[in-house]
Amino acid sequence: MMHIEYLKDLRDYPEQYPMDSEHKFGNRGIPMTEIQALETQFNNSAPFPKALRELLFLAGDYCYLFSFGRYNSQQEFQLGQRQLIINANNKLQITRPYYIIDCTSFGDYFLLVYLDEGDDPIVSEAAVHGTEDQEDDNGTGIRSFDMTLSEYIKFGVDNVKKGGSFN
């Protein structure tokens, strides 16, 4: 069992509609062995940031806050989204190690965290097609949300608790 330090809100509120027996959407995590395989493939065998590890452990198979597309696994999700970036032949260049946590707007945008920002990295958004008019940080095609992963998830959980949706 993993000790949850950063994503206690997601751990403590694991379903989108806990009072509705017909429309419960509960998070489903992935095992540590799968997380470690992802770390090997996408982070040169170094551990992911703690908050990302917790997200995958609690909700790596399904998360009511994020969309992983129609992929069957986190590995397929990462490879599929990265291939979309390559196929788009765009100006988006990501030179730091990263992990995609959500694909939004029908695959036009995605959310990512950099893997070299400590245990609770900042959430950023990038356009798959690298649109020139997208607001970004320093001409990279990527803009920061100025929220750590735990802050972003807490914001989402709080919104869902109030009856809203987040993805």
C-alpha cells in the first residue's frame, strides 16, 4: 500500500457522485509494478514525482478528473499522445522529461507535468498542433497553470463536491 501524502483529497473523495447509486464514477488505480514499468519507459527508470505516483496509484486506470482517451493502459495513452504530437509536425518541442496526465478538447490539447520539478510538479497545458496564437510561456507552445498537481486535483475535487464536473 502506498502512503498518500499529496493527493489526500482524491483518496478521500474517490467517486464523482458518491450519493447516486446509478451514476457512480469511481477512480481505479494501477499497481506499483505498472507504475515502475512506466517510470522505466518514460523517466529512465527514475521514480516519478511523488504526486504523480499517487495519481497513478489512486486513479491511473480511470480518474473522474482526467481523460485518458480511449486507450487501454497508461502506456498506450502516453505512446498514443506522443505520437499525435509527432504526427502533427508542429512547433511544439518538449525537451524536458514529461508525463501526460490528460488529453482534452478531443485531442487538441493535453495536460502534462515535467518530471524534473520535485515531488509536486506544476501542471501545464500544450497544444498538440502548436498553434501560434496559443498563450504560452516563453514561446514554447506550453503554458503553465501555476498550480501544482496536488493543487490542481484539490481544485477539481472541490468543484466536483459542489456538484460540478471537471473534465
